[in-house]
Amino acid sequence: MRWDRLFDDLQAQLDADGQRELDLEVSDRTRRERAQVGLHERFIAHRGSAVELRLAAGVHVSGRIADAGSDWLLVHDHGERGSLVPFGAIVAINGLGTRAAAGSGTATAKRFGLGYALRGLSRNRSVVSLVDIGGLVTTGTIDAVGADALDLSEHPVDVARRPENITSRRVVPFAAIVVVRHG
């Protein structure tokens, strides 16, 4: 009988050691896989979900995730006004789950960056409101978008971009953009 208990005890220890090794391997793989998940993949997995963003300069944006790219997020507020937010301006996110989108299929992020998205606004001659990292809010039309900065002709939001309505021309580096609102 003692032998049976000894062998049972040894088997239990062996089983426990095996389970511990398996648990450690699963934890390690989970951490490695999680380390490869980008923020854009998490945003895409939660498209349509409500989030609250705290941005640089004390700016807050809340609404539903509409889309995301490699370095930007589009959030629609309840009135369908769009806010284009560079990832670099995000300080904290409330409401974003841990799920991440798969690497392929329809639930993938747009492959274009912030500059390309801004070029779309420029091409459409959309009047935008831009908040920079200093907290300054300017309104106007994006005239040109370079590799790392945009040219904004400032004018009131309720008037067309015409030479007589332009109050100033400003160059804004992408790194200084907190949010661009349209609509």
C-alpha cells in the first residue's frame, strides 16, 4: 500500500509539473502574440464601438470608431461629425476592449497613413477645424499636404475659401496635430 501511495504521489507531482510548464508556455506565447498587436488592429476589431479619447492639449473626443489606418483613427460623434485623430496625439482611451482584428479580411485597417487621409480632405476642399498640441483651434481649408506637414488657409467655417476670406496661412507639422474635425 505504501508503494501505491508513493507512486500516486510521484505521478501527481509529475502531472503538476507538466501542467505548470504548459501554463507557462501558454502565458509566454500569449504575451509574445500580444506584443505584436498594433493599436490599429484593436481599433478595427472594435469598429462601431463607443470610445472616449483623451488627447494632447487636454482635448477630449468621444463617439463610435468609424475607421482606422496605420497611424490614425476616425471617430464619429453622435451627430456624425468626423474627428481624424493621429495615434501620436492619443494620451488615453476608455472603452477599447482587448480584442484585436485578424491580419486579413474585411476587418483590416486602411493601409494608408495620416498624410493620405489629409490629402483626401484637401482634394475635397473640405472646411476643417484643426486643434494643435498647443490647444489652438483653427478653421479653414487644407490647401496642400506634404510628407510631414500641411498648409492650412484659415477662414471662418461658415464662409467659402476665397482670397478675400482668408485671414492667415499656416503650416502645421503632422506631429503637432491633435485632431482634425470635419462636418
